[in-house]
Amino acid sequence: MIVLLILALTSHSYSIDLEQSVLSALDHSIDIKQQSSNILFDQKALADAKKQFDPKYRIKASAGKSESSIRVWDKDAQLSPTINLQTKYGTNLSVTQAYSYYNDEIKPLTFSLTQPLVRGLSSEINQLPITEARDNLIKSEINEQNLNNQVIIQVVEAYLKLRSAIEQNEMERLQFEEHQTEMASQIQKFESGKISQEDLTQDRIQSDQLQLHAKKGELEKAQATKAFIQLTGIYFQDGDTLEHPAITWELPGVTDAIEQSFKNNRELILDDMNVQSNSRKIKQAEDNLLPDLSFNFLHKSDLHGRHYNVTKNEISVDLSYEFNFGEKNHDLEKVTQDYQYSQLQHINKMENLASDIDYQIAAIENLTEQIRISQSGIDHEAELVKGNEISYQHGKESLSDLHKSKHQLLKKQSDLFKQSSELALSKLRLADNMGMDLLPIILGENI
């Protein structure tokens, strides 16, 4: 932004290209910066979710003293470190070893193990927090790419609109100035009786119309400049120029485009993630219907003095089950319906996407042909204008008729530029619909 401010404070003219405009807009966008922060947040959330299977260390310290009936004080201070480990299969391990500061003869050791045998055994279900955190990160990255592409398309549209306004306004200004020069000659012809009062009046009316077009063009140019500056952060001023944009991305075949869109279209990816999420909910609901059967093992070992060791082992198999079939079956039915609906919705979106891609490619091909025809028409119109200029110089053509033909040529040139702009935008929208990153296309990198 400092560089752009320096540009604004200088009086030199600068040539700005599309690549520079896009990169500046991406850096200027507050929404993209906010989304980048969201990605960092989701990356941290995923890292935190993965920690649920990391070993956990805990240290408990205690100290105190007590008095017996024979008035003897007993002091004690213990440090009890504990290690817990949970696996993706629901296994829960815990080891605790206590150390006594005042009485080093008491060293209890406790080891416990709990292993689900039916419910809670699925690694996929137990890793749901990680899966959901990963999905949230993917969604944030997709949203960032959506924002990037939206900004790029907006910049290209604003860039082309400003460039069109500049060229249009310049041609209208030159046409008006040329007509004003010719008007001096027309007045002399009227005074010498070579043209009638009606011809001179028509020329003056046309001069007013040309001046009105030029003023209107200046307003459109000012509006396009304002939109361009707000979007890109580049201070564009009179005298600056916009280079001709070169978007050289080649149009793919319909089949290849549809296949690529099925793989990379971001909305389709989000929709498929929703289908997978509903599928996991079904498995979770089915898991809740299973009995809560688990294996438990507990080992305790206390060392008393140097003479004997007390060891205690406990092994049990616990079974519990909640008999609320109606509620749980209802939950399973609901998530199953949600899954089936999301599947149908996903298939419908794929069909609509294929239809959209087919239409977009056909429209681009049709627009390309229109541009070819328009260019041919402009060439013919330019030849007519040259002929009218010769006729006017020989007194066979009125000034009004000459400028009507020039205005017609100007209109066709303007229409051609609009068609070319729409072609560039249509290609970018197609590439975006195929799930492509538009920035390499703008930069001219190999796709």
C-alpha cells in the first residue's frame, strides 16, 4: 500500500496490467485476510483434536501431618505421577506410582485397563472429533479459494469495464473535437451558400449530441475508476493506462470439463462432505444401539518394608444396556433419512453441474463465433467510413452523414470490446465452476 500511495503522490503516468491489479486486490481484501485467520484457527483446532490420543501426564502432590492417641505426630508428603493413554479403539490405560517423602517404604503402584468390547470399539467413531476438525479446515480452505476466485472475477470485470470506458471516452472526445473542427468549415460553406440552413442546423444538433456522449462517457469513466480503486487499492488517475489483458487459457472439451468439475468443483466437494458426515452419523447411531460391554483389569501393588509385598489383581467384565429402543431407533431412522436425502441432493447437483458446464462451453463457443463475425463487420464498416470521408471531401457527402457512419463504426467497436470482455469473464467463470484456481490463469502459468 505504501508503493500505491507513492504512485498517487507523483505526477507521472503509469501503465497498469491485469496481473498487478489482481494481486493488489487479493492483498487488499479484508474478507480474504479474515478467512486466512479462520484457517489458522481451524489448523489449531485440528492439532488439538489429535491430542486426544496423546499420552497425558498428571502429577498430584499432597502433604500433611496427623496425631495419634499416644500424642505422636505423623508427617507425610506424597508425589503421585499418573500416565493416561487412550487409543482410537476405545482402550483406556492408566498407571500411577506414588512416592512418599517421609516414609520411603510405602510405594503403591496402580495399573488399570478398560477395553470396550462392543459399543465404543469403532476407531472411526472414536476419531470423530478429529474428522470433524479436519472437515472444518477443508471447508475453510474451500471458502478461501471461493473468495479468491470471486475477487479475481470482480477485478477482471472492473478492469475491463474501466479499460472500455477509457477507450470509449477517448474515441468520443476525439470524434467531438473533429466535428468541432469541421463545423468551422461548415459555417464558411453556409455563408458562401454551398450548404443550406437545414444542413447547418443538422450539423449543430449532431455536435450537441456528440458533446453529450462525451460528457456521459466521462461520468462512466469516473464511476468505473472509483470501482477499480475501491476493489484493488490502486490509485488510478487520468493519464494512467491499462494494458490489454491476455487470458490465454484454452477451452477444454465438454467431457474433460465435466469430469474435472466432478472432481474439483468446490460446492460439490462440500456437498460430498455432507454425505460422508451423514454416513458417519448412521454408524454412530448404530453404535449407540449396541450393548455397553467392556473388559476391565486392575493391578495394585504395595511394598511394606523389606519383608513382604502385597499384590492385588482385579479382573472383571462389565455389561450394561439401556432399553430405550424407541428413542434410539428414532435417532437411527432420522439420520438414515438425512443420509438418503443428502445422497439424492448430491446426485442432483452433479446432474445440474454437468448441464451448466455443457451450457457454458456452448455459450463460449457461440460468443467466439460472434466476435469473429463482429470483427469482420468492423473491417467492412471501416472501409465504408473511408469511402464516406472521400465523398465528403468531394462534396458528395454531408458532414452529418459522415459522422453518422463514424458513430456506427464506434458503436460496433464498442460492442466488440464488450463481447471480448464477456468472453474473458465467461472463461473464468467456467474455470471456477470446474474447481480451478483462477490466479495461475491470470498469471499465465501452465495449468
